[in-house]
Amino acid sequence: MRGSGRFRTARTALSLVAALGTLAGAALIGAAPASSAPSAVQIAPGVRYTQFDISAAKGLTHAHLLSVDLGNARVRLNLLYPGAVAARSAVSRLANAKGAVAGVNGDFFNISEVQHPGVAATGASVGPAIASGVVLKAAVPKGQRFGPAMPPGITTRAVLGVGTDRKARLDTLTLTGSVGTPVGRFNLGGLNQYALPVGSIGAFTPAWGSVSRARAVCGTDTNRAAPCSTDTYEVTVRRGKVVRMANSPGKGAIGANTTVLVGREAGAQQLRKLFVGAKVTVKSGLVAATSRVPYRFALGGYPVLKAGRPLSGLDSTTSAVRTAAGIASGGRKLLLLAVDGAARYRSGLTVAEVAATMRKLGSVDAFNLDGGGSTALVARAPGASRATVRNHPTGGAERPVPNAIGVFTTS
């Protein structure tokens, strides 16, 4: 693990702001002016890394920051993930497998299933996900999410994304889709999700992976811990025709040209009308609430800052290790922040402090990502060929996560 052990309290937010050329003369929460603080390190064209201290409500905490210039034609972002929605891996491993120069952990995810004995956690993320312009999954119902409470009015469909115009923005992505059959057209309620809405039909594609689909029918739209449904049905469609039917969700890899439909309650009753050999057409997509530009990359979390103003109802009492992303310069700059998990700094930030920090760094919009043991920021040293961990993860080692924001540069 790369050294972030040589912390210096002189690395305050004031020196960081000066080094990044944003908000000169400003300081972060409680930060005092610094002397002889180092400048940010350029790890690749358009990508800089620095670390600094923040004097927060619960004490001194240490932060790591990537400044990514999306206006640089050599820089791009993409989703890092292990090749399947229902899988996890360390951020450093994900970054190095794809040749990323830097990255941070991404969305919250289905980490445990203590309320449902015999049902394994899937490791799948909460919100929508798009990689290289390809839709991987949609969002679970709000009551099924893992992670701290979101601000009022925010849903699991919230995303941070970068469009084909190379600009970062906050948005919401809503699933749209249908299942065309000889006995009628059914609405599609889920796509590669660890939790389906009550009464719906969900589609699972090869992108899901081999993990059991049983978790998809557990809980309700408002209660993640509610019992698993006893009224379920599964239909396997290969090359447009039904080839298999079962009373409960199965497991195992889904083959090419194959979609597995899982229904619960009313959705299960609709699927029972089908028969082996029936022709079925499944259509799905994600519709953006604001952007007309297609997304090349997107992942879930929740906004904490919009148009320069913190959202109402942000938690101002619970301090923790956090990961966040900020958007500046009209979407042409992305700031990726990770709070250090070393014992000396583990007091962390509240969500309200995250919003204030990102604003002081120059962000107009900001997005909170998974934190705690998941927080990890990786970056290459100048001239190195592999990215290494820059923060101290709270558990002493990186926690495997379902996805991450990858920063890439081209020669």
C-alpha cells in the first residue's frame, strides 16, 4: 500500500486551494493558513493528486483529492467494475486491470443479508450503472437501499455521470422497459437489481453474473428487512423464446443471448401465463431526467450540493470516513475526495461537512459515494505503471466494492 503515512498538518485546505488554482485565499472548515505546503502532484496529464488536513466538528481529519481536468482531450472517465454487476473487487485491482491512472470507490451496495437467513448478499450496487455507454443495471427501490439516509426528496435513481460531450453532471436515471409476449405486454420493473419492486418483473442479463437471483424477491419497497416473497416465478428466454420455467429464482451464469425474467406477486402471476416456446421480446433502457446527452459513464450515490448550495436535511451530526465527487468549471472538472481511515483521523466528516468541503474546493455540484470501510483512493506515482492506495482504509486493507470511478489518460 502506498504511503499516506507521512501526514503533515501543514497541508491545510488553504494550501490545497492555492495549489489547485481554485478559490484562492479561501480555506476549508476551520483550516488555518499554511506555510511551505507542497503543491499538488501531477500523476498524469490533466490529473493531479494532493492531500491535506481538515479541522472538522469532531476533530482533525485527513483528506486525499484527485483533480481531474475533463477539458483535457487526453483524459476520460469510466466505470470500473469486476465484469459482473453482482461481484466485488478492490479499487486498486479494478484500476490496474483496466489501466486506470487513478480512481475512487463508487456506489453503496448490498453488503449483508442478516435479515434473510439462507439468502446470500449479492454485492450488487444500489443505483443505476453505465459503463462505456452500456447500461448495466437500474436502481433498487428506495426502501431497499444500503447506506446512510439520503436528503429529503432524493431517490436511488440519482447518478453522477459523464456524457458523450465529456461533461460531468448530476442527474436521475429511470428504468423504462417492457416484456412483449403472446399473452400481452408486461411492464419491466427491474434490470440486474438485487431487489425488485413488489409485484414486478425484473430482467437479468449476462451482465448480472452467476450470483443467485433469490435476493431480488426479498424485502419490500419500503422495508429492506421484510420477508422474502413466497409468490415467485422465473422464466428463461434464449434467442427470443422461452426455454425454461421455474417456481423460484435460480443462480449460475446467464449465457449469451439469454435473459432471465424473475417475477414476484403480480409479476409472477403474469409470467405463469407463458409457456415453453413462447416468443418473448425484452426491451429496456434508462431515461435521464435532465440531460439530452447520452451517458458514457454513470453510477449511483446521492447529491449533497446543487448549484452551489447544500441540499436541505443533510446529516450534520454523524461523522464518518467519506468519499465524494465534486463538479466544477461547467462540468469540465471533477474533484474526487476520500477521507483517510487511519485511527488518528477516523473522526471523519458529517455529510453536511462533505458538502461544505466540496463547495470550498470549488465544486458547484457534489455527490456522496459509499464511505467507511469502502473508502479508497488510488493513484499512480509519476512514472509508475500501477495505481496504489493513497489513503488508509478503515479496516487496514481495501474492502472489495462493486464499482468505482476510473480515471484514464491516453498518450
